[in-house]
Amino acid sequence: MTRQVNVGLVGVGRIGRLHAEHLAYRIPQARLLAVSDVVVEAAQKAAADLGVPIATRDHRAIMDNQDIEAVVICSSTDTHSLMIEEAAAAGKHIFCEKPIDFDLARIDRALAAVDKAGVKLQIGFNRRFDPNFRRVRELVASGKLGQPHILRITSRDPQPPPIAYVKVSGGIFLDMTIHDFDMARYLIGSEVEEIYVAAGVMVDPEIGKAGDVDTAVITLRFENGAIGTIDNSRRAVYGYDQRVEVFGSGGAVSVDNNYPNTAVVSDGQRIQRDLPFNFFLDRYVESYIVEMKEFIECVVKGTPPPVTGIDGRIPVVMGYAAGKSYAEHRPVRLSEIA
Amino acid sequence: MTRQVNVGLVGVGRIGRLHAEHLAYRIPQARLLAVSDVVVEAAQKAAADLGVPIATRDHRAIMDNQDIEAVVICSSTDTHSLMIEEAAAAGKHIFCEKPIDFDLARIDRALAAVDKAGVKLQIGFNRRFDPNFRRVRELVASGKLGQPHILRITSRDPQPPPIAYVKVSGGIFLDMTIHDFDMARYLIGSEVEEIYVAAGVMVDPEIGKAGDVDTAVITLRFENGAIGTIDNSRRAVYGYDQRVEVFGSGGAVSVDNNYPNTAVVSDGQRIQRDLPFNFFLDRYVESYIVEMKEFIECVVKGTPPPVTGIDGRIPVVMGYAAGKSYAEHRPVRLSEIA
Amino acid sequence: MTRQVNVGLVGVGRIGRLHAEHLAYRIPQARLLAVSDVVVEAAQKAAADLGVPIATRDHRAIMDNQDIEAVVICSSTDTHSLMIEEAAAAGKHIFCEKPIDFDLARIDRALAAVDKAGVKLQIGFNRRFDPNFRRVRELVASGKLGQPHILRITSRDPQPPPIAYVKVSGGIFLDMTIHDFDMARYLIGSEVEEIYVAAGVMVDPEIGKAGDVDTAVITLRFENGAIGTIDNSRRAVYGYDQRVEVFGSGGAVSVDNNYPNTAVVSDGQRIQRDLPFNFFLDRYVESYIVEMKEFIECVVKGTPPPVTGIDGRIPVVMGYAAGKSYAEHRPVRLSEIA
Amino acid sequence: MTRQVNVGLVGVGRIGRLHAEHLAYRIPQARLLAVSDVVVEAAQKAAADLGVPIATRDHRAIMDNQDIEAVVICSSTDTHSLMIEEAAAAGKHIFCEKPIDFDLARIDRALAAVDKAGVKLQIGFNRRFDPNFRRVRELVASGKLGQPHILRITSRDPQPPPIAYVKVSGGIFLDMTIHDFDMARYLIGSEVEEIYVAAGVMVDPEIGKAGDVDTAVITLRFENGAIGTIDNSRRAVYGYDQRVEVFGSGGAVSVDNNYPNTAVVSDGQRIQRDLPFNFFLDRYVESYIVEMKEFIECVVKGTPPPVTGIDGRIPVVMGYAAGKSYAEHRPVRLSEIA
């Protein structure tokens, strides 16, 4: 067996707890040495359940621990960039949940700190590790589809978040579409130059009152000439709808949703199957394990992380460009933002 | 049996010949009395094959024939509007292939002639009669999908037309997308207010030299708030790709392509099926029969035609708006055109 | 154009009328010259509708007509073998609906008459001409599936026939399974040696009182070593269910049912599509046209018919073997019957 | 949190190791206290990897450990029945891998010991816990499919086991079909009365030389009147093929295989997707976790185990009936065996 990486994890909310379980049980090369949370009881419970030696309220206990080689940051978004700077200063490799921040200057400062420290930084765009989307990327990268011409992403949530969250979320483009922006760059393997947004409030007028939209169709122009379209809705009554299609000069590939079972029932009225998974943790369960495995692996092997700090920055820029396009009712170039 | 409608047909090219066969064999209520073509041998051959009493070079022989109640116009596009005016003046009901014309003034003159004469005019947007798209329309109209939010149309041809044709076709938006514009209005049941186009030359540089594009993603805003997206390509290597999806507050419906068979083969490499139909006449075979049946039926019953002259005009306006959006790199309202 | 074949058709019931329409409209090489029916009004109506010159009560008027080259026999089953003998004696090529007869001696006499006259005889096993099953046969014959090991046929009717019909039908194995027996031989390309039947009355006790079963699972052993299984039901509430699968050393192929449209609807409860075609004439529409086209073609070209008299005889033998297996509760060899 | 069950596990081969991981990591209510293996190094390695306190060569150390409440038996088949007897004598609840034994007398002795001790015994028929098959069972049990009429099981392995294994496996019916026999009883919820087998050697003549067959079609008659058919092959080139269909008076349900991803690729030749999972541990991964969860749960709650000792015995009887049917070329009643 190869050496184990000692890991500290900051923030054991829903995603943090999930990462902690994976580090404890599913990734032999990782050893979860410490967990911290501002709600110290949460940290203590996670530690007890998962056999983690150290539980603490203060994340500094992790940053200062010389035995810890890598830090997984799952605290609230507003703390991400500072945590990155602290971890980099402590010489630790970093996995950070998305987004790095909503402030580009703070993102840049964090990335500069990482660069200076020479540590690894991986951003938690988990969908890149989903077996369906991976297969699409693999096919595009292999050249089997020829030159990519059109990208279609359908990304619809089962229900909108609470209005209180909508107000602080940064808006649909920074909260929800940010994943699709990452997916677009990942799948096509080229940068987006320009974004045009048509959007509206169709699901819930309260979302409109909160200054946001809930339904959007987004057109992307890529540097390599391809054109992309993303359609978003905050509420698909049939569940979590996550599909993509890439069409190229040599063919096309599309991926469907994942389902809890394959049963097809025929009765006197119809032929039917059960709805797809409704919850993102069920839909993307495998992707969370794989992204963490690959993070630990790149620490062990000294290879570059599969999702870099720049990969964390660009979708934020795209989110701002999308917001500006919607506000100004015109196509907006990314170069207008950054 | 109800009474038969005597029909004259002008132009026995590919589509004209198909309509002639359907009138002769598949529609008991129609009696094809005369066919005309500027290539008189084509008219004569069609008449001989199909048992049509009259074959002529001069379409006036049809317009002047008192026994003929309805005219089917399948001659070249530049003759459509004049033929409509002549037929209207002769008091005959009219089925005319799309487009009516590329000149809005000529379209308006033709529609005015039809109005004045009080005859019926049906435009040949056959896809409305396709069983797949009909089912989608039926579901939207039934309210079972709730309020429509997002429309997605994928419409890709198996190969581009000859460059010589591209030059006179009116461009991709008036030649190819025009069908999708009709489909968009038909499926959503609301008018489009504004169009934005992202497009490029990806299939064949010769198309670009001819002043056209071959790949496009088009965003539509409907009056009822819905947003649509159409993606077009002049070449899908896997065949004719014609799919739509409507997403609404109550659910979604999507239709797939049609296939020559349902065989699924599993070997040591993959699970596969044969490609979808490659040729539009195979794909849309049933729609051509049904549209003509419904035309004859509306003549017999005195009901309004299912695709009106206005239905023929608006997609041309949309085509111009699309062209203008592409040229000016901005969203264009339909009210800027007409 | 090649020469036309003058055809006479005996019996214009449901299937006879369908064949008459195809001969009149869909097969340019055929000319339907005469129709007969014991209900002469039916013959007269068909002739009027389809432009057939001769309508008669007496089928002898067809057999004696020197202009008629081929006869299509769609009269009641009990007349088939005599009609074949008369037509053969008159030197006419013969298309005869299945079954030839339920009496093997009468079948043999009819086949002998055909042989002696040197005319062609094609039996109406239309499913061989269905695009789905043809594709399966083509794959098996191509060797792409390797050596066939297992054949699975699912063949379920949407509802049982009237009890009055059940009593004279010859039983499920000669009335319904006979098509599957033909399909089994056709798809595998080898003869069946032995049949075992497990069956019961599950759909309607009246069928049991009439001495028949309504549900059956039939095991077939082929001469080439393959094993087949057929499952039959007289009532599938979801419609006409007609699927096959061939599994071989190199892979497998399966075909699904045909559907009226491809629409898939997702709502808050389920993902669903419409039921498959419910009526055999909708499901097998194309097969009826193709089988008649190929019959006319083999008359024109002098090639052997695609479904021979022996192909008509063997499934009857299989039907008797199946009945004997059920009665005696043991596997029965075909050699015990013929 | 509810109380934890202390578990000892005997035999850490492939399946034993898998169960050990699930007990250690995935089932909070279980605490894996000890593992044993005749290869003590295997036990020690598992203990070290999974944090198990006790590793031993001698399974008696588990049986005698007063802290251990439940035993999981994954040792070789020939030891199962004795292990059950020992565990029962020690008053421990028992999970035992299938089959209990190939000797019905030994099975009966083991079951009697369990009965006498009043402990729980669950047999490892994991497929009952697969989400696909569970959904089928749920539908049948709910009555939504009406009365079950026909059951179809397709069960084909990706490749045959080594010939050395074939010789000691008990033959295909006791080694491979035993799972399908269990599935048949489970899905239909009725006992099988009679079995008929048609089988042959098609995959590998060496299997025939070893006295076994490699391809089989098996007909089952259930007490409730339903008829089942199982088709088995030792080699499907496209992977592990595990599908079932239940057809009833109210409708039908079928389940497809599981796939590593949902990607569908269209190129100029075909539409294709990747092959299904090839390895049973990938295909049935979830079922192994769920069966162990439910075992632990029934210990905690004192409820009956979901797969009983009788459920372990009957498929062995069915395996013998199948072998006898093949040998004697006739349908065999289960009552002839037991």
C-alpha cells in the first residue's frame, strides 16, 4: 500500500460531512485526522461517528497541525478565500468547495497565495467526476465526435431554494448555472467568449421580488467556434434533470438522467417508469467519491489537480457576464467582466 | 360516402408528385382531375401512372376548369403568390407549399386576394401533422404540462443542399429554420416577440462564401413569457435529426426521431441500433398524407384550414428577424421587420 | 416500366380488402382485374372503390379468366386447399392466406397440385416481411450473432377472440401460435425437432370450457441445437405485444413493439409513453404491402416465392405437436405427427 | 442512535471481504468485532484495513466469543451447514452465504439446529435486495399487475467459470440457476410445483466433458397457476445479462440491466451505448449492502429475516429437479425430490 495522506476537514455541514465519510471509509489513501466546525458539537459528532482523532471548533487547530498535509474546505462560502490563504500559508494542499468567492479580487488573492506557496488547489466541481459527463468529455477529447459544433445542457432543479437563500445566493447564474458554466468549459475543452441570456420569473413571483430569475436559456459562444445553449429552471416537477448533448462534425453524444431502478411498467393506460433521482446527492453520489479520490491521488503522486483555481475563477466571471447580459438585454463578452 | 372534391395540382416535382399520389390513392374524398407542369412530360407521366384525366403544360387550364374546386400549388416558390392570386380569383380553394414567397408585400397581396375571394388557403407546413409533434401539441394544449416555460427544438439535416441552391434559398433561416419557426408557434400556441441568433460556418466554408451560415442556435422569446431555443445544423452525419421538448410548470414532453426498425444489437463492443430515417420523405411520410386529408376535409366540411395564410407569413418574418439578429449581433424584435 | 401482372382476388373480407387496396394502389407492377366474394355486394363495393373491372360472386370466373395470371386467395380457411387446387389446375400463380388447411392430407394434396402445375405458391405469413423481424433474420443470417443458442418470442394479443370463434379456430396453437412457429423457423433458419408446452386457462374460463387454453409457454428444440421459448397470452391489457430476441455465441438482437408516436412525458408521478399499437393491422401494416410486392415480383421475375407451401405446412404440424404435448404433458417430437 | 450489534465474520474471501467492508463502514448499527479465515494472513489483513479488533485462524474463537451476537458465514460451501449448527448452538444469529449445502439431509439438520436454538438465519440471496428486482416484487405484491400469468427470467453470465470449478460446482442448476430459482419464488410469491429443462452444450465442449451443460431454457409451473421460463447461458459476449419480466392480468413489468453510464453516441454508422456492467459485484453492488443492513436490522428489531432457511433449501431442491428433468427428458415435480 502507498503512503496515507493526513487530512483535516473544515466545516461538517451536509457536504462537509459527506466528504468526511468518504475520506474515512472510501479512500484508503486518506486518513482523516481532524475535523472542525464553528458548531463544535457537529465536529464532535462527526469525529465520533467516523473515528476521527481530533474535533475542534477552531479551524486554526487544523492549519497549525504539522501532521496534516491536506485541507478540505467545506465552510461557508464567505470564508473560502481566507481559508485558502491560511492553508496555503501553512503549506497545505487544498480541496475547496465551489465557489471560491463571489469577489474576483478575493479570488485572485487566494489564487496568488496558492501559487506563491506552491501547494495544490482543487475546486469542488463534482460533476466533472460523474460517470455520464466523464464519458461525454472522453468522447469529445478522443476526437470521435469530430470538431464540436453545438453543446446543449439541460439543468433543472427539483425545487427552488428558500427565498431567504435566494437573496444571498448571488443569483441563479452564480448559484446554479455556475455548475453548467463549468460543465460547458469542461465538455468542450475551450473557453467561452460571449454569453447571451434570455430569462424570466416563471416558477415563483417571490424569486422575482428577491431580484432574481428562475428560468433561463443561455447562449454561449466558445473560442473554438462552437455554440452552446444551457436551459435552467428552478423547478422541474419530475425531479432533478441533468442532461447534456454534444453535437460535432463526426457525430453526437447525449446523456440521460440516472434512475433509482430500470423497471418499465405497462398497464392499460401507459408504459411508464419511475422518476429520476430527485436529490443531487443521490444523482451525483459517485462523483463526490471520485473527486476526493483524485484529490488525494494528486497529493500522493504530485500530479496537477483535475480542477484548478482558474477553473474555479472562470465560472464566476461567466456568472457575472450572464447577469449583465440579462440586465442589459444584449450579448456580453467575458472580457467585459474580468 | 360523402361527396368528392375535384382537385387540380400544379407542379409535379418531388413534392407535387407525392401529393398527387396521395390525392389519387390515399384520400377517398379527393378526385385528382388535372395535373400541370411546365415540363409537360412530367405532367403526362403522372397522369398516366395515377389515372388522372387531364395533363397540361399550362396551369391556366386548371384555374379555368369549372369542375375543379380546389388547387394544390407545388410549382417553384417564385410562382406561389401569383398562383394563389389566380386561384383565388377563380374561386378555388388553395393548398400551397411553403413558403408563400420571400417578399412580404407579395405575400400580403396574395393573402388579401384570398380574403377577398373568401376561399380557403392552407400552407404546406407538413410537420404539424406528424404524429410525434401532434402529440406534443396536444399535450401542451391540454394543459397537462401546465404553463409552458422552455421549448427546445433540435433540427439538423443529414447533409447540406448543393451550393447552387444555397445561393438562391433565401438563407438557412428562410429555407430550413422556417419549419422550426412554424413548429415553435404551433407547439407553444403563442407568438414570438424577439429572436436572437448565434451562428457560424462549421460544416462547409463554401456555404460561408455563398453568404450563408450552416450552424445556428436561435433563442426565441414568446409573448406568453416562454423561452425557446432551436439548434440547426446543415449536416448531422447520423441522419435527419428532428426532436423537440416542451418543459412546463406541470411537466415535460419530448419526442425522439423515427427509426426504420426497433432492433437492438448487443455484441462484444457495444449495444447499438440502426440510424434514424435519413430522408425527410421517409421521416415525415405520414404527415404529408394527413395534411392533404385535412385540407380536403376542410373543403368538404367548410371548416377553417389547419394552417392559414398568416401561418405562412409569420415564419418568413421570423426568418428575416433571425437574419437581422445574426447580422447585427443583437436580439431583434419581430416588430422591427413587418 | 416492367410488365404488369393481372391479378384476381377471392374473398374481400378484412384481409382480402386490404390486399385488394395494396394491389390497386401500392404495387405498380400489379393490376387487379377481378374480385370475387360469396357476398357479391362486398365484391361489387370493393370493385367500385378501387376501380377493379370485374366483380363476381363465383370465384370460377376468376379461375377461368385467361387474362388473369395470379390469384390471391383470402376466402375462408376451409376453402383454401380447394382454391389452391383449382388455381393450380388453371395454371395460375397463387398467393394464399394462412393456414392452407388444418388437415395435413388436404394440405399435401394442394401442394402436390401446385408442384404438378409448376406454378408458384406463396403463403401469407406476413410477419416475415415486418421491418423489425426482417432485421433480426438478416442479422442471424449474416453470422454477426455467431451460432444461435436461444430464441425468445413474446406474442400476446390485446384481447381474446369471441368464444364462438375459439370453438372453430383449431385452438390457440393452430390459430395464434402458428405465426410464432413460422417466425421461429424463419428467424433461426433451422427446423424444430421437438416441442414442450406448459399452458393454462388464465384469461377467461369460457376459453377453457371451449376446450382451449389462453396462456402458454412453449419450448422448442431446433435441429441445429438452438432452444426456443415462446410465450403466448390471449390478453395483454397494454396492447398487441410482439417481440423477439435471438441470443447467439457472438451477441444478441432484440426487437421492441411499434408505437404510434415517440413522445415521452414526465410529470410529478412518472415518466411515460403511449401504449404500442393495439391492432395487428396497424402493427403489421408495412408487412402486408411488402409480402404482396414480393409475390408480384416473384411472378414477374420467375424467382421462387419467399414463403413456400412447405412453409405453410410445417407450422400446422407444429401446432398439432404443441397440442399433443399439452394433452400428454411431455415433450413431443414433430416426427410423431406428420 | 440504536444499539450496535457485535458481529463476527468467518471467511474473508471475495464475498467475505465485501461483507466485512460493509459491516465496518456502511452499516452504523453493526460493529465488526472479529474476522477469521483458514488463511490467517487474510484475516489479519482484513482486520488491519478495516479496524477490526480480532483476527483469527480458528472460527471457534468467534463462536465462543460472548460479546458476539451475530455471525456472518462466508467460508467454503462444504463448511456452511456445520458452521450454522455451531453458531446456533452458541446462540448466535446467523447470516450464511448461499447455498447452505448440496446435501438436503445436512441442510435439514442445520435448519433444525437453528429452529431449536431459536436464532435468526438469513441466507445470502442478494438479488432480492437489488433495486430493480425489488421494484418488480413490489409491483407484483401490490396487485397492480393483477394475477401473475407469465414470468420470464434472462440470466446469462459474461463467461463460464474455470473447468476445474465446473467439476465441483454441483452443475449449472445448483451453481447458477439457483439464483434464478430463488428469484422466481420471490417475484411470483408462490411455490414451483414442476420443472422442465431443455439444455445443451453450446459454449464450450469442455463443459460437456465435465458432465455439465452451459445453456438452458427452464419451464416452471407455479402452484398459483403461473408459468415461468428461465434462460441461462454461461457466456454472453456483451456482459452480465440479468433481466426479468412479469406479465399479469393487469399489466406487465420488466427490468433492464444496469450500465456504467447513460451516454448514447450517434455516428455515421449507428446509435450506440456502452455495454452493461460485466461483473456481478458491479451489477449487484447495492444489493450486498442492503441485504446485510436488513440482517442487522432484523437482529436489532427482533423481526424475521427477509430470506429464511427454507428459502435457502427450496432452490437446492429445484436444482435437483432441473437436473433430473434434463437427464430424464421429461417434466419433473419437486415432490419427486425432497
